[in-house]
Amino acid sequence: MQSIKLPSKPPSSPHPILNLSFRIFFSAAALFAVVTMLLWAFVFTGHTDIDAQVLNPLYWHGHEMVYGYALAVVAGFLLTAVKTWTGVMPPHGYKLLGIFVCWLLARLSWLGFGLGITLIGDSISWLYIAAIFDVVFVASMAYVICRAVWQVKQYKQMGILAKLALLTFGNGLCYWGIINADMNTTKIGIYLGFYLIIGLVLTIGRRVVPFFIERGLNMGIDMETSEPIKLRNSKTQDIASLVFFLAFFISDIFYPNKYLLTVTALGVAVINIVRLIGWYHHGIWQKPLLWSLHIAFLGMCLSFLLYALQPWLGYPHSIAMHGLAIAGVGMMTLAMMTRVSLGHTGRSIHQPPKTVSVMYGLMVLVFISRVLLPLVDMNHYLMWIMMAQSAWIACFMLFCISYLPMLARPRPDGLFG
């Protein structure tokens, strides 16, 4: 007697925000971007209970922007993209909620530490709690991706898993440094995490930026030539960019030689400028979701140029670093979230909210205020930083107003996602 295969049960979740990871993680990342920058404004002006002997407040800010904000966006993107890459359904519903809660509890623990709230004798106890939840968060994310990749034997994605493992190692260095009052180790952990995120942005950006541009322009057809739009990608450029970037961040963290730093940073900048030229199509300026990606990549290239020039011109290293952070983390994640949130909730990527151009404009203002203006006028440094903080907060408040409602509602077409 032939057995009858019953159809698989369709996926479901207790609330639409738990359908796929991008919904809850993009929402939380945007809210966190507002809250953490408001807190940083108080920390920066000295209104904090952080013990500077235990942790430099700058490192508190750096840790939470890298391992808090950026990793939330990475989780939202990767745990959604793995379905596209492998066809395997990622965690949803309560399983997804469990992964998210680990991220949330780690952030709340860092908040308790930053506010100087005592727990079991001292505030540093919060860091032990945060470390546990941070490790579980990244480990569960890596497990989900590894299982899906292994199931369909798509081993080319293993490089992403290696980066997640290194991010866990970098985060561990941060905790080890703080608990043992070794700020140099903490600094290495933060910079290692930061450059790994930039490496992920370069890797993922290489895949999705030309894909988004091809699909976003007139359904992939050039209206002037009636030919399919095909943007160039070079394997040689990919390898060269990876080699120069690897040498760059090893030099900047572990071997501060100005000649090596200049050569490697200049190499990354030039290769990616050439890559960006190959991706250019004049039609992007009609589509905010596309020109924002170009502006983000251009900002990263300019920041690598600032790294190359910094040893010779003498401006603060933090200016180049913040340029790379604002363009490569801030602008790029914003551009990705605004685009992915539309496509995966069943809405048209050709009709984004009118506020997206304002959001991108505010992020460009963050770059100008935090990076370019201090280069020409250090006398008003505090004012430029406060302007950048205000523009950042306004940008993500607009994202919350425009996107949180659609992230929390079912798809208009009734599909799960």
C-alpha cells in the first residue's frame, strides 16, 4: 500500500513581528540606535556613573555600537538571507524570540553597568550576565546558519560563519579586558569586532549592491538601450580587496606602521572605488534605495583614504575610524534595512516611504558633522559632535516612525514573511 505524504504545516507565529528575523531585529536595532545615542550624549558630556578606571566611556560606546547595534542588523539580515540562500526555513515564532531575548538581555545588562547599578556587590557583575547572553546570542545565530548551509551543502557560506566565530572571540576579549582592568585588550576586542563588521559589509555588499541595482532599475532593463542591466563584478577585485583589507586591519590593530597602514588603506580605497565605478548607472539617482548604497560605499572609500593620510597629516585617528563607522555601519545598514524591510513585507521597493530620502540626508549630515567639519575646524569640535549625534537620533526616529508599523503588521498579500 503506497503511503500518502501529507502536506507540511505552513509556518506561523504568535505575532507578525516574529515571522522572520529582519522584523524584530531591524525594529530593535533602530530603537537601540536612538536610545544608545541619547545615552552616549549624556556619557560624552560627563553625566555617567561609568568608572573610567574600569572602562573608558569611549569603549562603552564602541562596544554597544558594534556588538549591540551592528550585530542586531547582521542577525536580522543573515537569519533572513539564509532562507534565500538555502531554501531552509529559519527560526520564527518563539524560537526566534528566544534568540532575540538573548541579544536584548545582553544590552540591558550593559545598560545596568553603564548606569552604575550595583548587582551582587558591584556593577561589574552585569558584565558576566551580558557575556553569557552575548555568547548564546551569536552561537544560536551561527548554529542556525550552519545547519541550513550544511543541509544543502552550500559550503561557500562558511566564510560568514568564520566571521561570526571571530566576532565572538573579539567580544570575549572585550569582556576579559574590562573584568581584568586591561583597557588595551578591551580596545583590541572592540576594533577587531568593528573591522570584522566592515569585512562583512564589504563581503555582503559585494553580493547585494549590484543585485539590488540591477533589480531596482526598470526591472533590470536599460531603457535607453533596451539591454539587460548587468553590473560588473571581478574575482580579482574581490581577492585584492580582501587581501588589502586583511593587511589593513592587522596593521591598524596589531602593527601600527604608518607606511604599511597607508599602503593597505590606499589599496582598499582604490580597489573599491574601481568596483563602485563598475556598479554605477545614472538611473540610481532616481531611486533613493539605490543611491544610498552608492553613497555608503563612497563614504567607506573616503574613510580608507583618511586612514591612509592620517599618519602624514596628523589629524586624530578617530576621525577616519568614525568615517568608516558612519558610512560602513550607519549608512550601509540603514540602506539595507529600508530596502529589505519593503521587499520582505510584500511592499514595492519602487515606492518607499517619502521619508527615506530625509533619513539618508541626515546620515550624510552625520558624516559631514563628525568627520569632515572637524578636519577643517577643530575649534568647534564639541558642537560638530553634538550636531552629528542629533542627526543620528533624528534619522533613526524617522525610521521607527516610517518602518516599525509595517514591520509589526502582516504582509498585505497574506503570505508568511
